[in-house]
Amino acid sequence: MGERTNAHIKYVEVAGGEATEKYGLMLASGDYPDMLWQAGRSYPGGLSKEVSDGILVDLTEYVEQYMPNYKSWYQIDPEYEKRVLTDEGKNIGIYELFCDFGGLTSEPEWNGLAIRQDWLDRLGLSTPVTIEDWTNVLTKFKEEIGCAKPLMAGPTGSILSKAFLSAYGVTDEFYVDGASIKYGPAEPGFKEWLILMADWYKKGLLDPDFVSAASGAMMADNGEIANGTTGAFPTITPFLGEGMKLTGYEVEDGFYISAVQAPVLNKGDVVQYRTPVQVVNMSHCVVTTNCKDIPLACKWLDYQYTKEGMLFNCLGVEGESYVENADGTYSFTELITNNPDGYSPTDATSIYTRMGAGTCQAYIISLGIL
């Protein structure tokens, strides 16, 4: 990418757990890099306040002049433009967008509940649908499999997709119900969910250390999934099916994970909530007032929204890490799927691409990869 654009980026990496503290120290020092990733999320007042405080550049005029690709994407729909611009109509953050080359489109479902399908098969159980089904399955996992933590559900007992809360028609935050906005914890359904979680906890069906466990609301601890400590948990798409093996975890013979729909209270009920999917991701990149060449920074950012830039970001180098198939889809090469240096597909992908690595890019989906 540096060779194609003649813009050579030096990355300053910060561990996720230290990001907020490091960001505060950086602001206090006044020594900002040219560009920042996710700057507005931890600043009181958000991006507009950072501009008025002299930290960030208002990029509105620069987007008009130097970012035609980015602008053409978000202007496809007024709703997208509304999410990209500030309340004052300013372009400050440059946001991730989701597309499939044919146009912008919602990201696919990527997070939710998963279950040990091989255990269900071993016990002759069907995929759980209702809360009653789940109680039965988790009990069998505990009593007949010997699973120590049948269900992992994150530090608050509520996974990102609100899977068990949704059975009672609520979430753990504000939500829309018809023409009303409601606050989940104040609704009767939230109390019913709490009663369920308390009952499962007493029966040993819920992770006994859920408050302090390493598992989060988005994803359970992979080590505990692989070694059979848990049987049902939140996870992300790549770890389903053979994904755990492909990423280098040692598992028992027959190990298999399947996605499972969020439970309902009664058969026939409709699932109310799931992990939000969107076209405009709120992850963003900004340019600071310390940047000596703002037009160049904007041109480089705009390059991420070209097809060539997207291919570099998402798949790497054509003929090396991926190939284009005759039907227009793309596949990773054996450099990724069977790396000669012993890297797992996940690690090999991270070497050759910038997906999910704090980049400002348009994501490619529906590629027929692997």
C-alpha cells in the first residue's frame, strides 16, 4: 500500500486495556500523532469538542476536495450520511463502511450464542429453542458431560446479543418498543430474566465466576471452550464449526461448535433482539492538528475506500495471500490456510491484511472465502 500511494505509515500500537489511560496522557502532553483511531469514544463532548479544543481537524472541506471515494459511499443514503456527519453537519471522523463491491450493505451476523453440537448429538438432544429447553440442555451438560460451566454469559450475565434477555422482551439498556422508548431494567421482563439467572446460578448451570471471569459479553474464553469447561457461550463467527481447530486450539475428537438462535419463552415466539448489524460502523479515524500534511492524510484515508485499497486491507496481496476465482469470488491461498511457517490461519491473515487492526476501510463481505 505504501508503494502504491507513496504514503508510508508508522503505527504506534497501544494495548486495548491501556488505551484510555494512554490517550489521556497523550492529550496532556500535546504530542499527538498525525492520525488517531477511535479518538472520540473516550473524550468528554466527543469529536466536535475535540475540534473546538484544538486537538482534531474539522475535515469537512478536506473531504470535499480530497476524499471523493469516501464521500460517494456515504452519500448513497441520507441515513448513512446522518451517521457519518456530526449534528452540525461536519465531517470529523472518517468511518468504517461495510460493502460487497456492489454497494453498501449491512454487515453479516457475526456474534451470538454457540453450543457444543457434538455434546447435543452424544446426548441425543435437539438444539434448544425455548428457555425450558435451555434449562434441560444445560442440566444435561452439567450432570452427564461433567461440564463445570455449562453456560458462559459475560460479566453481567447478559451477552452482547441479549440472547436470554430477549426471551422476556427486554434488553439491559434503552430500547424501542413500538412508538415508545423503554429502559430494560425497569421493565417486568428484566426481573423475570434475573430470576432465571439466579436459578441457573444456584443450580450450577451458569459460570460460577461470571463476574470476574475472562469471558466477555461478546466472546467466551477460547481456552475454556476448547478444553470442555463450557458447553454454551457467546462467540464470533470464525470460531464456529472447525474454526477452533483452524486457529490452533487442541480439542477432543469430534469437537464441533454450532451457532444457535437466541431462545424464546414459548415455541413459536419471535426472537426480539440480536447483535446489531450496520452499514456504518462507529469505528473511525481522525486527523489531529499536529498533522503537517492534512491533504496527504486525507488522500491516504480516501484510498481505503477504493476497490484496490479494500482488497489490500481485507485480503492482502493478490497471488500471494489470495486469488480471485472465475466466478468473481475470492479465496485465500495456502499461505493463509496452511501456512508453511506454522502460523494459524488467523495469525497468517493478520500478517497479510489490516482487517480489524484499527484501520479506516470499507470491509468486504460475502466473498466465498475458505
